[in-house]
Amino acid sequence: MTDANGRIASSGLSHVTFIVTDLDRMESILTSVLGAVRVYDSGAETFSLSEERFFLIGDEPSATWVAIMQGDGELPRSYNHVAFQVDASALDGLRLAIDDLGLEQRPPRSRVQGEGESIYFYDDDEHLFELHTGSLRERLAAYAPAAPRA
């Protein structure tokens, strides 16, 4: 597919893959916190690099495909993260689910009024997840009053 300028254009995100040391533990995190549904488990088969499981998060047809693969997943901590949109009314319950799993929450960053709220937490392999209540449209609107005028 190409855009109006002849550039090759993506039609959107296909999937996100996490390399993890414990597939069962990561499945617990995905299902307990994000409401993921497992749709595939390779078992001992290795069609890719290692054992893997696929999950869907959200409702079809726009559900997010998340893959997890067995491997050496321990990473240095950074702000590289993946963010999932959640309803603001769910934040308290999500904090409890994260605490129940014994996961470390990172303090939230400072926010501009109107850009939404977030919960940040690390999994056991130091992947950083964000649960965010806002949208890109809301964030851009919140930033607009402070944006420099051209």
C-alpha cells in the first residue's frame, strides 16, 4: 500500500512481542491486569524462535495482538514502554490487580491538565507498561494552549 506521495504506508500496528523468562507469569499479568484472552499456545512446538503464546486485548475487530516468547527477557529499566488505553473508572481496580500480582508500580510523571491519567508498572523482566485513560486527540488538545504560535 502506498500513500498519496507514493511512500509505502503501514495500515497500523500488527502486534507487540515481549521476550519473557516465565510464560505462565506473563500470561497471569496479561489476563489479570489487561483482560487478555489467550488465543494460541505453541506448547513445545517452535514455529518461531521459541515457545510462544498469543493474546488478544480489547474487542474485535480492533483488538491488540500481543505475543510472548520464552527467552532471556531481563532488560535494563528505561522509559521505553507500551501503553494500553483504559477507562478512568477502572484505575483503582487495576492498581489493586497490579499489587495483587506483586508488581512494582513506577510513580507517574507530571501531567498537563486534561491529557489523562496513567498507571506505570514493571513486569518481572523489566518491561514497562502504562495503563492510560486519555487519547492522542485529548493530549494534543491539552498541549495546544501551551504550544508556541508559529
